[in-house]
Amino acid sequence: MTSTLRPILLFAAVSAVYLIVGFAQSWPLCLTILNDGLIVAVMALGVNLQWGYAGLFNIGVAGFFGLGGLGVVLISMPIDGATWAAGTPRILFAFAVGAAAIYAAVKAHRNMAPSFLRHLTVVIVLIAGFFLFRFLADPAIEAVEAVTPASTGNIGGLGLPVLLSWLAAGALAAGAAWAVAKTALGLRSDYLAIATLGIGQIIIAILMNEDWLDRGVKNIIGIGRWPVPREVSLQQAPWFNSFAHYMGTDVRTASTVFVGACFAVLFVAVLLILLTLAELSLNSPWGRMMRAIRDNEHAAEAMGKDVKRRHLQIFVLGSAVIGIAGALYVMLHGLMAPQSYNDPLRYTFLIWAMVILGGSGNNWGAVLGALIIMLLWDEAESVGPAILGFITEPMAAGALKQHLIDSAVQMRLPLVGLVLLLVLRFSPRGLIPEK
Amino acid sequence: MDILNALVALLNYVIIPATSYGSQLALGALGVTLIYGILRFSNFAHGDTMAFGTAIAILFTWLFQSMGIGLGPLPTALLALPFAIAVTAALLLLTDRAVYRFYRKKKAVPVILVIVSMGVMFIMNGLTRFIIGTQDRNFDDGRRFIINALEFRKATGLHEGLALRTSSLITVVTAVIVVALLFWFLNRTRTGKSMRAFSDNEDLALLSGINPERVVTVTWIIVAALAATAGVLYGLDKSFSPFTYFQLLLPIFASAVVGGLGNPLGAIAGGFIVAFSEVGFTYAWRKVLSYLLPMSLMPHGLVQPLGTDYKFAVSFVILVIVLLFRPTGLFRGKSA
């Protein structure tokens, strides 16, 4: 009984804290934190699939998250005829050639007898492929970036609905994860961790520097958010004005809250669908097999389970879920800002803290951990300086006091670290332990 | 003459920067490899340990500057380094007592310790940002150049100028001294030998009466010295910001893994392999080629295989290739 009561109580307590934020501070803030929390909850589900189900150590989360955002850009932004004429087909062709070169190298490595000749062939194919790729891609990229660089200068998208792009976001992240898994998944856990950290940094470097792809640090704005309405159009709608009047608030605040609530409903729906799927899979024969592999790889292999394939499968699935979260994030902000992903503490390690806190292996735990840590993280920004102001009250005004108050927001890092260490030490199975 | 010019350009833009960067990586990788050898886990907090040590060194540098103490042409940070090492060692020992020791006693599996080190990483990162802020800081107050490009050109009559920065020389000299001291310690002293014995075979070492806690304590102190030194040297050479140091984790791990985790000699070799490949792949070779090739053969573009923004890709590729084809590293480290 206690095992079913405990999660309900915990979720009720967390909901109560979110309500307190709404009443005591403001509803826009509460909804901002909630929407952030729901997105990271989806991310935490993805990490939990990989780590909790299968014991795969992925700390390239930020990269797959960013790829999800790129998926939205490539699907939902309008078709850009000028760049298609300037060089987009040539870029695509260059990538096809590059992929073919890698494929040829892999084939050569696999089919030739181990010898010096094999090494030579692989190296030559790769180097030739690299230069051919640069030869094909470089002029086309230059041409695309030269097309109205102030506003676009990227290849644009396919002009499809933004909801469809979630699938594309998942697929893009899954594709990247497949490539990573093919090379690095055989590695021991901490090596896999370092390798994924590297992949994450490389993906983010690509997103930040390849202007032809997503305008890099110049950002892409105006990403669609259908079916959620825009604040501005709400403020102009007569029915909304009377609604705001009826609620007794000004139209601006009411529109912010309304839009935030719409997003929250949408995100909760996505989260619930993914959560249901994850729970169903966990309790299926497939889920049992995954956990058997995690707990004893050799025994599972001896029972005839294809450990390598299963690992590949779940790594790709988990990354796809993280990619979907990335799509939600870009949609929420209406903005693709690659630079913001360049913060592994926030977009990778924080997610890990959520999974560990909630209880690795438990999907509900991952969601709970996400909602708690996000609250802690976002509130540190608004409450942190006030708390430090209170603590430093007796101090004389001066540089030190100002420094302490200014860097109060940095205290959320040690706070999360402390939570993580305390959980690992005193309750290593997390708030809602795996059954 | 043209060959000389090419040589000077090569020295200036590839060999000197890669040598000093390689020394910094080697010192960082030595710390990672020692922790792996003795404590048997991959320490993800190492980049932040370096950042913390450097932040403390900067604080002491400011203190000495305000007191008017300096080293003349050398940066004040060198004077601050011993103090930074002491503070970092205190922090690491405190962390060990408060955090790691519990798991050591429990004989927890390495992957748990890796996650624990993630928690420590958060705390150290926040601490560093809290102490010194997030902005880029330059704390090199010594003489900037030993050989000035302009004077070099005047003296030799070459078209290409050679600049040797003081920080490059300091990096290499300090690294050589530190490494020599480390190897002397590991190979010649009783404590060092017991450390190596502990690393090779824990049970045997315990049987022969080696005190494991003592070995661990000494290891953390050495790691603090290595991390703070590497951090300060990197900061003098480039600049200090907590985030850059966090990002150094990847090349440092690549260096340690390439050489073979747990193998100090391998860590040094790995540091230079990673540094030279990184600089070599991200350097625009056009300048060097322009002295060597006739105008008609000159290739278009910068002849830069990879943009500097992708330098991490180089460490990553090296890491993955080594792990796939020779998982124990070039020098046969511990891990299989």
C-alpha cells in the first residue's frame, strides 16, 4: 500500500508547492516554471530509458536536445526558394557523398582481410571523402549564407505544420544517436560517458557555427506554435478582453497566463502519452529483458539475448524522446537559439540529477525529479538574491555584500550538487524507487 | 630563405602553441590518470578542480598585487600557485572525507563514483562561480614576450616573425619540473612506491601493510598540485573562465585514455598527441604553404581542415579511434 501511496503523496506535495508559487509570487512565473519542468520531464524520461532501463551512460543530452530544436526549424520554417536556387541541392548532394564515403570505409574495414592494405584503404577513402565533401559543400554553403544574411541566410525548412516537426525532431535525434551508438556503444560505461559528452559538444558546436543550417548564433525567430494562440492576437480579440475583464485582471497578464496554460496542457498531453508508452514497455517482456540485460549482461547474453542490438535500440529510443523535448522547448520559446544549449550543466547534468533524485528506473520518479529540480533551479533566480539579501542583512554595505547578492543565483549549482550527493548517499534508489 | 620562413611560421603557429597546450593537457591528464589508478574511477569534477585552483590563485595574485609583491618579469600567479595548491588540496581532502570515502568503504561500483563526481562537479563549479564570477579573466601580469615578433624580424631579416611568449616558456619549464618531481616521487620514495603498488594490485598492497587511507590522501594532494598547476598555466597562456575549464574535460580525458588510463607516462604522451592533432587540424596551413609552394600550385582557401570551433571533434575522434582499436591505450593502461 505504501508503495502506491508514496508517489501520490509526493506528487500532491509538489503540486502544492507549484500552487504556492502561483499564489504567493505570480501565475506567469508559476506557469513558466511548470512548462520548463514539463519539458525537462520529457528529457528525464529519455535519460531514464537509457540509464534506468539499460544502464547506458549518456551525458550528451544537450546535443540531442538541440537536434530536436533543429528538427523543428527544418520542418516548420517556410520553404526558402532563393537558397534552394543558390545551393541547397548541392549541399544535400555533398552530404550524400560524405555519407557514402563513410559507408565505403566501413564496408572496406569489414570486408577486407586485416592487413596494412586495409588500413590504407580506409584512411584513403576517408581522407578523399572529406576533401570531396569540402569541395562540394564549401562553395554552396558560401552561396546559401550570402542570401539575405541579415534575415535568413540558411536553407530554411519544408513549411510543414509544427506539430509534425515533433516526429522529425525525434527522428533527427534518433538518427544521430544511431550513428553514435554504432561507434561508441560497445564502450565501458565511463568511456561511453566521455564519448557522449564529446558528441554533445560537437553537435552544439555545429548548431552554433553552421549558419547555413540554422543561422548559428544569429538565432531563428518566429517558429510556429499552432494550436497555441499568440499573446498579441489574444489581446486584440474582443472575447478575450471581456474574459480578462470578467476575471478581473489586465489583458496582458491574462494573455500570458492563458498562453502558458495552453502550452502546459499540450505538454502534459505529450508527457502523459510518452509516460504511458514508457510504462507499458517497462512492464512488457521487452522491459523485463532490458532490465535483465542491465542487471547482468553476461547472464542475459547466455540466455540468447542480443545485448548489443537491445542497447542500440534503447539508446536510439531514449535520444528520440530527448529530441522531442527539444522540439517542445523551441516551440515554447518560438526561438531557436543554439548558443543557449552550450551549457551542459543545465541541459545535461541537471537532467541526470533529476533522474537520480526521482529514482533511476522509475518513469514517474523521473517526472517527479524533473518537476522538483526545475522548481529549485528556476526559483533560485527569483528567490536566491532575496534570501542572500536577508542573510547578509547585518553586513555593512560594500563590495563583498554586493558580490554575495549578485552571485546568489550561482548558488543553485552547489544546491543541485548537494541534493544529488545527499540522495546518492542516503537514498540511492531515489524518491520513488524502482519496483 | 623561404624554407626558413616556413619553418618560423610553423614554429610560431603550430609547434610553440601545441607544445604549451600539450604540457597543460598532460598535467591535467596526469591528475585524471592518478585518480583512476588509485581511486579507480573517472573523475568528472577534474575540470572544475582546475578551475577552482586557478580561481584561488587569481585571488592570491590580486592580494599580492595589492601588497606590491611581484616576481618582476614573471607573473605574480607563480608566487600564488603554492597557496592555491594548498587550498585546493584542502578542498579535495575535505571532499574525500565527506563524499568519496563512504563509497570507498562500501566498495561501490565505479559508475556510482562517476555519478558522485558529477555531484561534486556541480558543487565545485558553483563554488568557483560564486568566488570569482563567470566572466573571462586575464591575470598574466608578467612580461608578455621573450622574443618579440618585430625584433625577431629586424634581427634576422626574415619575413616571418617569431614570437615566444613568456607564458609558453613558463608552461613548458614548469611542466617539466612538475613531471620530474612526480616521477621521482613515484619511483624513488617509499610513499610513491606504495602508491604504485596500490595501483597495481590493491589486495597485495593491503596484505603487505600499506595503509590505503594514507595512499589516498597523498594521491589527492598530488592531484590538487597537478590540477592547480595545470589550471594556472592554462589561464596564464590563454585566460580563465569557469566554463572553458569545464570544457577542457574532454581533451584531458582523451589524453589520459589515449595514453592508457592509469599510466602516468601515457598521460604525458597523450597530452601532446591530442594537443598537436588539435592545433594541426585547426590551423590554416595556407601561410606555411605559401612559402613552400610556387604561386601556381597554391591551393584555394585557407587550407584549414577544420574550423577552430570544432577542435573538440579532434579530441573526440582520437578518443573513439583509440577506444575502438586499442582500448587499453597506446601504453597499455589498466582498463580493458
